[in-house]
Amino acid sequence: MKHLFAVAIAAVLLSASVGCSPSKAQLAAPPVQAARPMQVSDAQPKRDVRPSRELVVSGPITVEQQLDIVALRPGVIVALPVDVDSVLQRDEVMARLDARQLEADRNTAKYKMESLEADLKNWQSELQVRETDMRRAEEMHKEGINTQEAYDHSKYEVAASQFEVERQRGEMLSAKANLQSIELELEKTRIVAPFKGVVAQRYVRLGQYVATGDKLFRVMGASPLEVRFTLPGGEVALLKRGELITVSPTAEFEQTTTATVTHISPVVDPGSGTIEVTAVLKQRLPGLIPGTIASVRIAR
């Protein structure tokens, strides 16, 4: 009996020890640590998805005062005092056409006008004489010394003299206008500079015959350089008059200068969907000359 009781107590103690001891799985599992918050440095770097902060376009360099000088009348060039790179002053003579025939025509017209002026003065004096005779005939008619027919004859002579004066005045004015026309043609034989500048190109040579409309010279003024470019219609809000942009002779913008926006087209070209912009350069750079293509950088 005592032996059975001892065995039962041993069994109870063994089961209690087995239930309280940790299992192999529990002994093998590592301790669980609390999750720490993710630091900013642990996160992946974000891509910069912002749009570009500038817009780069291109356009030609121009000059506002740039003009091709053409012949206004036909003739032979008899004088050519300027050449390429010649500095010009306003109204300086650049070339002369043969004008000997026009000078002879001008002298003829001048002499004719002077003759008609003399005839006009003669008829004006004649009119004064006949008006005096008419007044005397009128007084004599009132006194009964002269007849009505004699008085009427004096009035007719005065009227005829007045018409002759008007005719002579018209002929004199016509001759004067003809003289002015010849003088204008003479002025066309003198090719003068329209503004202060420099000769960029010369298309003719001494002794050459030119026709009306033939190119003679290209003159560039001393006005500031301009850059002309286009922008998409959707970018019209980027610029306003008076704003500054960056201009460079190269696409790398190694040398730059600023330009002030002076003109913005008020309408979008329906064919290209662009607007035209003009800006005046603040400074001349070696690579920026009229005709070259410049790069323009616009901040968004």
C-alpha cells in the first residue's frame, strides 16, 4: 500500500515538472524586439519630379536699322566714294548717277519759268493800265463826254486782261512744277545714307548701269542688337514687356548677356501655334552679330 502511494506521488511530480519546463521550439526562438521607427536616412531617395525651371529657345540676331538701298531711277554710276565697312553719317553721299541730261533739262525748265514769270508781270501791268483807262472812260461817260460803247469797250479790255493774267499765272505755275519734278529726279541721282551706320554690303561697281529697283548697298545702323524668337502659344504667360532674359552665342551659355523684352506678338500664329518675341540686348558679345543664331534662356 505504501509502495503504490509513493509511485502515484512520483508520477504527479514528474507531470508537473514537464508542464512547467520550456519546449525546444521556445528555447530555439530568438527574443522578439520592438520595431523601431524608420529613420529618414533609411528611406529610398525620392526622384525630383518637378518640371524644368527654365526654357531654352533660339532665334536670329537682327538690327532694327538695317536697310537695302536701291536705285530710284536708271543710270550709270559715275562716283562710288564708299565701300564695305565705311562709316556713314546721315545724308552722306554713297554713290552718284550720271545726271548731265537732267541738269540740262533743269536749266531749260528754269529759263522757261523765269520767262513766264516775266510775262505774268507784264500782263499784270497791262491790267493795271486798262483798269485806269476804264475808270477814266467811266468818268467821261458820266459827264456825257464819252459814249456808252466806249465805256463798254474799256470794260471788255479789262476783263480780257484779267483772263490773260490768270492764263499766264497757270503757265508759270506749271513751269515751276516741272522744274521741281526735274530737281526731284536730280536728287535721285545722289544715293545718300538714310541714317548713321556702316556699309554692310556693296552690290555695284563704278561705271555699272543700274535700273530702277536694283540693289546698291546694305546699310546697318548703330541701333542696339535685337534677338527675335518664338515661343509655344501655351508659354505666353512666361514673359512680359520689360522682363530680362539671358542670351548667349552658344548653346552652352559660356558667355552671356541680358536682353529686355520689348515686343510680344498679341496673337498666336495659327500655322505654327507660336508667338513672336523681340528683345533688345544690353551688351554686344563677340559672337553676337546680325544674322547669327543665338540661344535664349527664359526662367519659368
